Amino acid sequence: MAVKIRLKRMGKVHAPHYRVVVVDSRKKRDGAVIEEIGVYRPTEEPSLIEVDSERAQYWLGVGAQTSDQVAAILRATGDWAKFKGEEGAEGTLKTKAEKESAEERIAAADKQAAEKRDEAKKAKEKAEAEKVAAEAEAAEGSEDAPAEDASAEASDEA
């Protein structure tokens, strides 16, 4: 029996995703499979590629042939180089950054809101301090003016 590792198409008309499967080469593309060893979702950014490395190594070791698409996927994951025994078997697979959990996003939003409140409070206190300083300066100015007038009157009287 000729065994191939190829893609089995799943999903909707314009939203495909694939399973990496081991299948008899005489079977239909989406027919019965021997084993599913991974998934490939090209519509995600970056593309999602998950392959069970141990099973892929086993099937390649017993002589399973790969389709061109699966060979490219195995090169990206580093499984092809590992099978061939080449150096640098880590592959070039890009991974998606992990999403923050809802609790982390809420905590970050709370922290940001607290910082904004603190900034607003400091700005308000600064404005009040400037207002008090301006009033005190104005009061000193008005106290100084009558005091100067009084000293001028006292010198006039003398």
C-alpha cells in the first residue's frame, strides 16, 4: 500500500482549513484516513500550523511520501530537517502572540484609569495651589499699596 502524508480540506467555501493526514494514496482527497497528525489554517495571521512531530517522524521513517504542500509545512516546522538529520532542525515557523486574558485586560484598564485619576487630582491640586498663591500675591499687593500710602502720608505729615 502506498502511503501519503497530505492535506484533507475542511471548512467553508471561502474559509478553508486543512488537516494533515496519513492516507492510502488511492483514496479520495477528503476520504477515509489512516491517521490525522496535524492541522493547517492558512487564513489566520500568521498561519496556524500544528503537527505531531513524533508521528510525522514515524510515518516518514516507514516510507510515507509527502505532498508538496505538506513537505513545505514540515520544512516550516523543522520536522523535515529533523527527519533528514540536518543541522538547524528548529524550522522557521512563526507563532502567534498569546492573547491577554480578560482579567489581565481588566487589571491593565483599572491601572490606567487610576493613573488618569491621579494625574487629574495632581493637576487640580496644582491649579488650586496656583490660585491660592495668586490670591496671596494679590492680597500682599493690596496690603502693600495701603501700607505705602500710609508711610507716604506719615512722611508728608512729618
